[in-house]
Amino acid sequence: MPRPTKVRLVAADPTTKSFGPRDMNATGSVCITVEEFEAIRLSDYKGMDQESAAAMMGVSRHTYGRLLARARSTIARALVNGEELRIEGGNFQFCGHGRKRCRRGQGGGGRCR
């Protein structure tokens, strides 16, 4: 029996929940979780190193690396195949400036299909 997934800390809910090709109909859809989106935001948008970003999310550096790799792979698949990219689900808490302002995300658990 696997260990339960640890809740990941996320700064804010993504403002946009889906992206897709404009010049053609999407050939399908893929999904990343909110915490995978947060990993992309921290590493690729904010330019943080994995150690610092992992600490902000409350996970180990190895877990953070897996989240980041899975998100990048899914995003690449969407771009190459012309698929819609959706951001939903996961196991996370929204946290502002400090852990005192956390609220549980409506993740619903699991990954979308």
C-alpha cells in the first residue's frame, strides 16, 4: 500500500484554467494539476532553484523535481500535438504569505483524463 500523498502548498489559484490552439480545433486535451502548474511557475517563470521552490511548496526536492518533470512533459505533449491544456485537480492548499493563511484547494484529488 503506497504512502498517502502529502498536501502541497500553492500561492494562488491559476487565473486561467485552460489553453489551446487558436488556429485549429484541438486534437484532444491533456491536464496538469494545480501543484504541477505551481512548480512550472516557480522554476520557469520566477526562476527559482528547485531547493527553494520545494521548500515553498512544503515538499522534498525530489518530489518537486518529479512534479516539474511531469508538468513539462505534459505541456510539451500539448504543444507538439495541438491539444488543449487544462489545469485542474491535485492535492494542495492555497497559502498566502505564511502558513497561517492556508485554505484547502478544491482539488478533488487525482488527475484528470
